[in-house]
Amino acid sequence: MAATADGTEEHTAASGTGGGPPRGQGPIARAVSFLGELLITAGVVLGLFVVYSLWWTNVVADRHADRQADRVRDHWADSATGPGALDTKDGIGFLHVPAMRNGAVLVEKGTSTDVLDEGVAGYYTDPAKAVLPTTGKKGNFTLAAHRDGHGAKFHNIDKVHEGDPVVFETKDKWYVYKVYSILPETSKYNVDVLAQVPKESGRTKPGHYITLTTCTPVYTSRYRYVVWAELVRTEKVDAKRTPPAELR
């Protein structure tokens, strides 16, 4: 028996009595404690994975894309005037979508994970082959980029509205498009959105189109988000590479 601070007495276990484990240290308690530690560890690992996926992959991809972009611009600067051969390894040009607020996005060949993970936009070669605007032919310049992670170049695609400009920059020319239709959600297997005449956008005749595609909702790859725009004019690149009015 021991006295407490208020003068009352309380019973204490006699020394050496009670052969069982201390209260709270039985098999069930130990199992609960172990499970709690596992959950904490899993939470930490999951948190680190989220940081890696949504932040660090952006850092790495942006660094790579910046180096590739510098190579392209250096190549343009060193080349003689006039159209040059497309460099499908380092990139063919830059996509500018002011509404997405992500500056100049390098465009490379292909839409595989290896390509898009480099923090760039890629033009489709399969299942529908993109028609590059530099060919002068009518068709659909179809592009894809990540919505989150690995540069997340199309993260703000939902900020794009009808009437907004989309500009593609090459060595010698600016291609200015105007958004005319948006499909916020469609099946990832819907390849009709990539058709040379994208009828799902409301167009029925050949023209000079550009299509932007990415995953939706954000942080998932369940569906696809699609933006269509149509060429309204081209401008020659001057000595100072003065951008068109839509980018000033």
C-alpha cells in the first residue's frame, strides 16, 4: 500500500508476485504493436513514393528536357537559314499553350513511356500517325504528354478553353492554332480522337488540325482528356525569333 499526493492510500502489487507478463504486454498487445509499426512504415514508404512520383520525377524530367531543348535551339542557331532536316532524336519543335502556363514544351517523336518520361510532348506514330505541320499536308498533328509526374507538361490542360491559342514553333515558322473543341473524358482506347479528320470534334472535312491528349482524372490514367485546335495562320520566324501576338 502506498500513499498518494492527496493522502489516500492505494494498493500496490507485492514484489515477486504475479507470474504472468505485465499488463498490456500479452500476445495480442504485441501483435497490435507490431501491426502499428508496419502501418507507420508503410505510410512512410507510401509518402516517399508520392514525393518521388509527383515531385522528384518532375525535377529529373525537366532537367533532361531543358538539356534537349538547348540542343535543339543550338542546332537551329548553327544551321544555315531555310528549312532544315527534322531532328527526330532531340526534338522537332516547341509547343506553346499559354493557358497551361508551362512555357515552351519540346516535342519529340513517339508517345511511349520512355519518350514522355523525359518531360516532353510526343507526337503519335501509332495507332494513328501524326501529320507534322512542317509537311504542309492536311491532317492531324496529334500529341500526348503526362498529366502528372515526369514533367507533367499537360497538367493544366483543363485550364484550356475554346478560343484559346495553341502555337507550334519550328526553326523557320510559327504555326498558330485556335482551340475549337474539348472532350473532358473519353476511353483510353478511343483512337477515333486521333483521326486525320477528327469527327468527334465536330469537323467533317480535311484541315490542318492539332490534337492534345493526356490522362484524366489527375493522378490516374483511367480516361483521356482531349483538346482540338485548327490552324488559323503561319508566321515566318524573324532574326530575333519574335513570337506571334498570342505569346506576347
